[in-house]
Amino acid sequence: MKTRELWYVIVALVILNILTAFYFMSKSGRASGFPVDAETVATVGNSSVTREEWLKELEARYGEDTLRELVDQEVISHLAKKYNVKIPKADVERELRTFQTTYGGSAPDQQNLKSWKKQIELSLLLEELLTKDAVVSNEEMKSYYEKNKSTYEVPAAFQLSHIVVKTKEEADQAIKELKEGSSFETLARERSMDEFTASEGGGLGFIQEGDERYPQTYISEAQKVKKGEWSMPIKTDEGYAIIKLHDQLSGKKYSYKEVKREIRRQIAVGQLGTPPSARTLWQEAGVEWFYGK
């Protein structure tokens, strides 16, 4: 699954979150603490917004796209069951790692992790369904593997947060406060000069060797600390940094056997000429829907 498809996964998750909120609010009739039997969900001076107005606006903005996404999921699941198409867990885990390490994604919590994996699985199932009749020779797949071998050599990755300060004295003071029990995330918000990460508690997501966004000393220092621990002050161009290690993924070299199925998908999807879309399968699945087009 390439970059474009990975972003489709993220967009799908956002849409589904909107739908979930929309569904439960409309079902329960409760929002922002208002009683179930109340029609007003917000007031501004003498004006008010009713639940009906609110839900109608939500449907107008997101209804068709959200329903389409749900239909796509049902189509994929239905046809995957019909043709007995399955995705190995190892493929899903590999795609999840690719997104986290290549695009600097953070490790999701358990609830979001389940959603991420489900969306990745659906995306891969779609590719399998669209290319199930494609013919790709072993010679073609082996040649692809040899030409793109570096793609399947994944370096170690480290999930880090950092605090960036101007002077060594400020860094030493931060270390002192951390040892006394202060929260790393709180100190990052209060002290870090990195305006892009300070508000997020200094979170950097996963970074790996060769990532030009951060000093390479981050990697060497991360290798010296244990999960949940922080480094001593690191000299940088901006001043001094302290990093905290949250998680670590070991490097991995995937064999041809491990990625053979992925390679077949990539070659076959390339032969389609258009981005994978579940909409092309709607007729086969016998879809009829509210918007009727």
C-alpha cells in the first residue's frame, strides 16, 4: 500500500469518527450536557441553535461522504467473504509500521490502534479484490524485489519527545526537575523552544536513522536510554535538547517470501491505471443507497 492509500486510511478514520459522533448524538438526543428532551443545543444571546438544525447541517456536510465510506466497507467485507480473500496479520502490521516510521506517526492508543488496523486491512482487501484476476509472474515479482530491495530494509525507529532550551543551565535545571518527579510533557509545554512540538508535550512521533528533520545525535542518544527514560542534555544548533524514549522498533530486513504478496499487489494495482476504489465494486455487490447515484 503506497503513500496515497495510507492517507486514505487516515481520512477514512476521520470520517468514521465524525459519523460515530453524529450517530450517537442523534440516537440519544444528548449533546453538551443538555437534557434528552431539549431541542436547543446552543444559545447565543437571544438566539438559539436547535438539535434539528445542528444534525441537518452535519448531514449536509458529512452525510453523503460518511455513508459512502460505510457502504465501501460493507462492499469490501461482503466480497472478501464471497471470494474467501483474507489479509495475513503480518501484512497489516508491516503497513502500520511503515506509516509510523516513514511518516513520523505516533503509536496510537489501544482503541485507535484497532481502528487503524481495521482500515489498513480494508485497504489491502480492496487491492486484493480489484486485482484477484491479475496475472503477475514469479519472475516479475522477483525482479521487482531485487530492484527495490532497500524498500524492504527497515531501520530501527524510536518514538521520542524532546525539550529544547537555549542554555546548558536551563537543560540542567530541567533534568533536576525531571528527577524530582516533574512531568516531561509539562516541562516541554512550559520550557521548550520548539514551537511545533511544545504544545504536544514535545512529541516527535517515530524517527529513524537518516531522518534529516532532527539531529542524528537523537538516534545515538536514544540507543543509550531505556523506555520511559530521558537523556542527558544534547548539544544542538539551537541550544540544548533532552529527549525521552517512549518506544522502540527494531530494524528489519524482509525476505522475498515475506513480501511476495505485497509485491504482487503493488504490481497488479499499478496495472489498473486508476487509484483503487471500492465504488467500482458496488454493482457487483448489488448496492442501493439513500443518495441513489
